[in-house]
Amino acid sequence: MKLSSPKHPAPALGLIRSRLRGDDGVAIITVTLVGVAVAGIVAVLTFNTLRNYRESQQERQIGEVLVLAETGLDEGIFELNDDNEFATTAAMPLGLDAAAEEAWVRAQAASLPTTAGANGEYVVVKPEGTDVLYSVAYVPDRATAGGDIRVLKADLLVEPPTPGSPFLPTRGFASSGNLEIGTSPSAGIHGTVGGAHANGILAQGGSATISGCATAFGSNDFAATNPPGCPPAVGYFEPVPAVEPILFHSLSMYDMCNEGVGAVRAGPAYSGAETPARSGQPCSGSLLGVPSAFGWSRSGVNWAYEGGAGVFFVNGGSVDINRDSGVGDAGATIIVAAINEDTLACDETTKVGTVVGGDVDVAGNTQLRPHTSAGDLAIVAGRDIEIQGTADIWGAMLAREQLSFGGTPGANNAIIGSSPCNTPGSPVSKNELFGDAAITYNGGLSIPNYGVVNPVWNVSIDRWSEL
């Protein structure tokens, strides 16, 4: 049988062809849509990548300039710990708001030399007389217009020097100025060590005597009796460390504060549950009570010791001691700051001081023993110490300016007057043992927190911020 093809295609085949043509269109559309989506994704990814790159570059630049600024702060702290008076500009004007403060700092930095650092430059701005430090950083450098500039501000924490080994006195009386000794044969400086030194004139009143070395930078009435093996009797200068009451603040158990009728606050060495003061910041601790509860009284800036036990830091004023202390842990060490500790001065040329308050007056026949925690330190005065008649005081007595004794203060004493200056109108005008006054020094005394000729305070950053 002969087969032949039909005259017309079967309907099914046309439907298949039609569908194939429709599928081709869908595929094209699908491929197009997928391509658009992929392109969109690629574009978004590319945009994000570029944005992230730009942000990364910006963050890197910000990081670089902040690192530079921090380097400037580090340099300033190093300089301040080497020299507490370090400054690069005059004092900053008072009352500036944040914007004016930043503008002032930038203006100061613009006039100071830059220091090259990694990828940029920086300038340290330290205003005179303030506990604040600034650092201005420039990337790529200060001369480039439109460069990145950052200003960091650091509030400084200034603390007293870290106490070293206790000071061991080698003389019964050491004076940074003149010293005058007694008028009678019994007057003088005695004991197995004895000894006296004056960086001025060492004068003999009457027939007073000195056991041990007797030396002076100026004239010396005791030169003929200066024993062999001692330094030269005249022309000999011996540094006398400055007496600064705040250096002893870390020993304080009780800060005596001029608040209302008087307040007693926890000192740095207070051992109770209340918050102690930070060393070098008197009266910053918790309130403990009124003076009478601790063996003291107060009238204005005049304080009176009335038998309390402990180490006491009087934060500005003068002190009368007319009551006996106990001994050991019942003893008392008394440290008195001047009223104007922040502004006082000594003119080395005229020998005139400007100290206000800080005096200690000890009544005759008074007994005082140092508190156990303060070693052999009995009294520290921000200005003068005056002892009326014979008192029984064991240990070291230190005065910023002068000391005057009218009797024999105790069985073992080391006396130090650290300043050649005298403040006009102060109770004592010269270092002296008058009349038949005598002191005995047998050695072995130990004075904590003392002995650095030029003490440098510890400076660190308390907190910092970006202006």
C-alpha cells in the first residue's frame, strides 16, 4: 500500500509549534529579567564596596589623626612629669565656652612649631598655670588646606611625689638660712650626733656649744670647734629639702577642714569604712564629724589641739598645741598647711616670703609624741614653729620658714627650717635657740615623705575628650 502525506498538518503539531514560539519569548524575558537583577545586584555591591572603601579610608584618616593627637598628649605628660612647670603658652582666658575654647587652642597651635609624626604633624598646647593639656593634630600636615584637624583635651590628675626612702637627719638643726644658737653655757645642740648647719650664717650667742659637726655657708662662730672628719666649717653649702605640707598629706588619717564650725574628713590614711581623701587633695574624703569629737577645737582659721590621737592635716590655718598627746597609737602627728599654699612665694634675692598662716605654737610643759604610723615625724608647719619654754616633744619638727625655741623641746629632736625667707609680720623672724634653749639629737630618727630637694609631682591623664 502506498503511503502519502496529508494535505494539512495535524492540529496537534501546530499547537506544539505555537507553544514553542511562546516559550522562546518567555525565556528571553526571563533571561532579560535575570540579567537586569544580576546587574542591579552587581551595581549595589559595587556601590557598597566603593562606599565601604571611602568610609574605610575616612576612618583610617580619622584614626591616623587621632593617633597623632594622642601622641601629642603623651609627649605633654612626659614633659610635665619631668618639669611640673612645663607650659607652651600663656594662661588661657577664663569663661570660654566649648567653641571659644577650641578656637583659642587652634589659634595657639597655629603659632607654635609642629612635631612630625606618622602621616602628619601635631602641636602640644599646655596653658600656663592650669591642670589641662591639649594636642592638635594635622593630616597630612598643617600647611595643607582642607586637611584633617583634630583637637584633643586632657584633664590632668596631679598627685604628690611617690614617697621614697625615709629621710634620716644627720644634724640636730639644719637651716636653709641663718641660725643663731643660745646665750648660756647650757644652750646649744647636744647628743651623740648633735650637729648644726646653716646655708647662711651660724652665729653663737654667748658661750653656747655644739656637739658634732658645725658647718655653714656663711660665717661660722663655731668654726674652731668643728671636729675633724666633718665638712668644711665655712663655705659649705648643704641642700635642705623644701618643707611642703602637702607632701605629707598621704600620711593623714584626719583632714581638718575650714567648713562652717569646722569639719573633720577622712584623710588618705583613714582606715574606716568611709571614703578616704585622694592623696594631695585635702578635704576630699567623707565627712567624719566635728573637731571636738577628735580632740580639736576651731575658731576661724585658728585651730587648737586638745589631745586627739592620729595623724592630722590642718588644711589652712594656724595651730596652738597646749594639751598633751598620748604615745604610740595614742600619739599625734600634726601637719599644718598655709592658707595660701597655691600662691605663696619666696624671693631669693630679698629673702622676703609671702606665706599666710601655717604656724604652730607649742605651750610650755606640753608633751607630744608622734603617732606610730608617721614614723618619727612630730610637727610640720607651713610657716613657723614657736615653742614657749620647755616642752617635751620627741621627734622631727619641720618648718617651711623659721623655728624658735625658748627651752629644751625633748629627748631626741631633729629640727629643719627649709626656707631662707621670712614673711614680714610672721611669729618668728629667724631660726634660733634663744636663752638657755638646747636640743638633743642622738640620731636614729626617720622622716617619711621627705628628703627630695626638688620634688616633682606625678602627672597623668584623668580623662580626655575631643573638642
